Amino acid sequence: MTAATPETDSGASQRVPVVVVGAGPAGLTVGNILRAAGIDCLVLETETRAFIERRPRAGVIEEWAVRGLERRGLARVLLERAQRHTAFEFRFAGERHRFEYTALTGSHHYIYPQQFLVTDLVREYADVRGGRIRFGVRGVRLRGLESDRPSVSYVCPDSGERRVVQAAFVAGCDGARGVTRAVLPSGRVRTARHDYGVGWLALLAEAPPSSDCVVFGMHPSGVAGHMARSPEVTRYYLQCPPGDDPDNWSHDRIWTQLRRRLAASGARPLVEGRLIEKRVLDMHGYVVEPMVCGRLFLAGDAAHLTAPIAAKGLNLALHDAFLLGDALVAHLSRGDDTGLSGYSAACVAQAWDYQEFSQWLAELYHGTASGDPYRAGAAVARMRRLFTSAVAATAFAEQYLGIRTSG
């Protein structure tokens, strides 16, 4: 996304109630909520539409989040196509331990690749609800966030002109490396960060799932994960050193390690396939507090990041988007500021709840391979408790499903 034409200022500015920076799940959900209420907004995205509709990311969506999408008219295709998962499987010391969380709670997960959800949300926002969106923009700048007339400018990829948009509010939904997080004044916000000290090799395989549920294998060589994405594609994870080079992992090495770490008595053999994604994720999380700076409201990964240990990131983004979209509608339609004033506190509380659960689960997954007998023993005790205590099992299921969250 480059332009040979020198940047020039068009000299003209537009006015719109809300500018949304970032066309991921959070930004598109906010945009759809606004458009459904008849409120104009502009979504700015640095990538192309084709790119965001193909970009693989998360795929596990909690039931409360799907119900929140459904209430807002955004889940029709998802409900037709998504798989429902009702159980989780741990594999340890060659044995399978199946955890039936729907039997405990009555709730389940939906499996629906994030790029499919983004495709649905873009179509609904731009093609059905007539929302304005600009793809391929660059040089996004934010000004006057502490005033009642903030502005966002960007360079048009076609003309090379810098265009200015005046807004009442800016929704920062452009992820961990986006401009909206970068403009936060250091003295006004705190970023709390935790590094897990491990990497995960994230893989997508053109191969049908080898289990009917999410599987994690705890092994002395490191954790391995299996997650269905579609009937033809499976997400796998392999624990590796942080900062490892994906090129160090050949096709044969990957499948050898997956078979070893996911091996268990009675388990179906893994179905191998071509690897279409291979990247290393250094496991870390952070929370930005507060998530508001003047007229800028952060949502999704711009405000908090959860490592994919508990599959919480997409769900947190939707939680933020529901609250922010509804709060903006209440203010702009009725002058009700209750939602906006309580937005940051509500979202930060949910982010910390999911961070704590991810940290707990990380010790369960990684303790066996830590080389520390104490951590390894504690990990076994944690897993044993899930299968011997109904109270512990129910508490785990509630956290895993996020069923105390409202959408």
C-alpha cells in the first residue's frame, strides 16, 4: 500500500459523528451497531478488503458473543455454517481426559474462522447497511482528542491527498500495532504486560480435524494444540522457544512433534496435510488502562491482548464492541452518557478476568515441559482437580466459556 504521488492536503474536511480506525471484528461490529441506529460513521482500514477477508486469525467464539451478534442482526450466516463444540480434551502421559463442559453448564462454543466473520461483517456494514469504509489508507493521524471536535486524517491511496475528517468520537480498533494505541499519552495510561517466556508455532493445515473437539497435549517436549477451523482446515500449535524461526520447523519435524505430543491411547491418528500458515507467536498479554483518552475509545487488541492460550481475544474484542457501539448510540441518539462513562471500567474488568484465566491455563499447559519439578507437579494437580471436584470443574467450565459475560 504505497503511493508515488507526494502527499498533499486536499484542503477540505468531512464531518461524521464517529470515525472507526480498523476494520477487524471490533471496528466492524461498532460500525454495524451505529448504522443499524441510523448513525453515520466512517471506517478506515490500512489493508484491502480482499486481504482482511482472507486473513486467518481466531476461530473459537463463545456462545454469549454469538447471541450478542444475533441480537444485532449479525449472526445469520454464522449460525448457518458454524460448528458447535461441547467438550474439550486434555492429553497427558499417553491418556485422554475428556472434559464435557456443555454437560456441566448447558453452554457451548461455536467454531467459525475469524475471516468468515469479518467477511460477514463487512458485507453487512458496507453492502447492506450502506456504511462508509475506506480500504488501503495510509498515514492515519489523530488530532484534538481532548477537544469536543477531534479529527482524523489519512492519505487516500488513489490520489495521494491527505483527507481530514472531523468527528465527535474516534473508536480505536486497529490492533496492537495501530496508530490509536500509539497516540496515548504515556502519563495518562498504564500498560500492564506479562510475558509467558514461551513461543507457540501457529500452524494452519489443509487437513480435516482429527478430533471432534479442541485438544491440548501436555508433553515433556512442550504443549501441542489441535483446533478445528472448518471441515477441511485445522489449526495446530506447537510450543517452541520464544523468537524461534519458523523455517527451523520442516514439514516432517512439525508432524513428528504433533504426533508425539498429541499421542494418547485410543486417539484417532492425525490427518496430515499441506501447511498453509507457519508463524511463531511469543506468548504475552497486556492491558491498557484506561481504555479512553478524551474522545478516543479503544477496543479489541488496541486496548488489551490475550495470548491464544484460552482463545479469548476475539471474544474480548466483541465484548468491547457491543458496549462501545451501544454506548455511542445512547449518547448520539438520546444524550445518555451512562455507557460511555462506564465503558473503560467494564471492559478492563472483563479483560483482567480473561487474562487471569489465561495465566492459570498457561501453567496447566506449560508446567510439564518447564523442567521445574514443582511447576510440573502443580500442573498435574490442577488437571486432576478438574476431574475429581464438581465445584472446580464447573468453575473452570464457566471461565472457559465466559458464560458470566453479557453481550
